[in-house]
Amino acid sequence: MSKLKCAVIGTGYLGKFHAEKYASLDDCELVAVVDINEEAARSVAEKLGAEALTDYQPLLGKVDAVSIVVPTSLHHAVSRDFLNAGAHVLVEKPITVTVEEAEDLIAIAKDRNVILQVGHLERFNPAVRGLEAIEDKPLFIESHRLSPFNPRANDVSVVLDLMIHDIDIILALVDSEVERIDASGTAVLTKGTDIANARLTFKNGCVANVTASRISMKMERKMRMFRPSSYVSVDFQNRVLTKHKTGSKEMFPGIPEIETEESVFENGDALLEEIKHFVNCIQTGENPLVSGEAGKRALATAIQITQLLTHG
């Protein structure tokens, strides 16, 4: 099988890592990296043996696959151009600015029969993958994603920056339509919302309480799920999956004992796994774990929460 000709559009903080991953894969050839900052593009390109460009247009029709790691406001235009040119696209989250833009990309990808994958990186955290083996649906979910302030991602609110990771995971786990959303939040250091809480009520009865902050004194990424006879917690940061469930013995008359099982996963490379999955989908025609539809669904929910925070 010939190597996939790949490119990365945007060589900022995350884009340069995308480029490194493609360059490390035997079945990929990193053809070019693109950034409007010529020096940034050249720095990455020289290190990895690729061409440095300041405009992506010359690559249309010349590459098989691209990672699009540009500001969210440009996701739709750049992704659309590559999809229309027949390239497979891995676009960073959130998929686009609006649901309509997301639907447009999904339609083009379907029409051109190419892969559209969205970069919800947390889905490739080994602790999250461990949840897939748990079959019964959660009744209540609580998640906290807290981070110290970082000026890098302030073009979007904390909902689209951090909370959307947990929204995406929760929507996949619950697999039911959202019936009601309640939300509260406030700006502290920026003009946008810096800390937010949302309560999602699903049609199947599950409730999810989701908190995100980018002004915390500590880093925390945890999710807790309550099921009919078990309690599961995930520590995304330390890659620990803990399951508590009722056992066959009794700790008190008529009260079953609680059995605990803890799984600690090795410090894997989630971005490498995400890109390897993207490449595998291209080669096999399989649907990506985080499809355009999944990205759209997470975006639509995040937008609803953002509107509630803005307008009440």
C-alpha cells in the first residue's frame, strides 16, 4: 500500500504535534505544513523534512489527508476546501462555529466519500476507552474539568474550550437525546465565560452535572458515573478507572458488600492514537470514533449551554 500524502494546516501549539505524529508513521508521508506565520511553518517543516507553506491552496488535490489545526472561525472554510478536493479531514474541536457549518461539512464528506473526523482527543484517553466495556447505561453523571488560566485558548468560552470534551463523552455514553439544559457561569478574567456549570437532563432519565473552569488553582479532569448497581469514576489526568459494584457477599444483613476494582493505564500518547485511528479509517473505510455527526452533536449542546449563559 502506498503511503498517504498528509499535511497539517496550522503549526501552532497543537499543530506542530500533529505534524510530528504523521512524520512518525510508516504509512504516512508528511508532505507539507502550512501556517500564515512563515517562520513557524519553516521551523516545523525543517525539523520533519516537509515543505513549508503560508497558503494551503496549492495542496488542494495534492494530498490524501490533512489535520486542520487553525482557529475555530476558520475550521469550516479550510475543511470545506479540502473535503471538496477529495481529501480526508481531521479537524480539531469544536468542529465549526455553527451547527449549519458542521452540517455542510458532513454533507460534503458523505458526497465525496471521504473521512471527516473531529479531534475530541479525550476519547482516546485509555481510561475512557476502558469505559466501553461497561454495558449498563449511567443514571447520573458528574464531571469536573478544572484548569489554571492559560491565555492560549481565549478566543472561545470555557464551554467550547474545556467543557465540550466532557459533553462529547457524556453524549456518547448516555446515547439519548437531551431534553432539558440548565446552566450558570460567569466571566472572571476574560470577556467570555471562564467558569460554568450545566445540568443536562436526557429523555431516558439520565442526568449529567458538568462543571468546567479555566481559572482554577489546580488541574483536575474527573468524571463519576452512577449506575443501577455500580459507581464508576474516571481520572482522565492520571488515567485511572475505578469501579465499585455490589458483590455476592453481605457487609450487613441484607446489605451487599461493595467490591472495588481499579485499573491504572499506562501513559499513552492519545494524539498519536487519534491520528493512527484516522489513518486506519482512511485505509479500511471504517467510521471514525468521533465522526462529523458526533462533533456536530457536541457542538450543538455546547452552543445551547453558551446561549443560556449569555441570555439566560
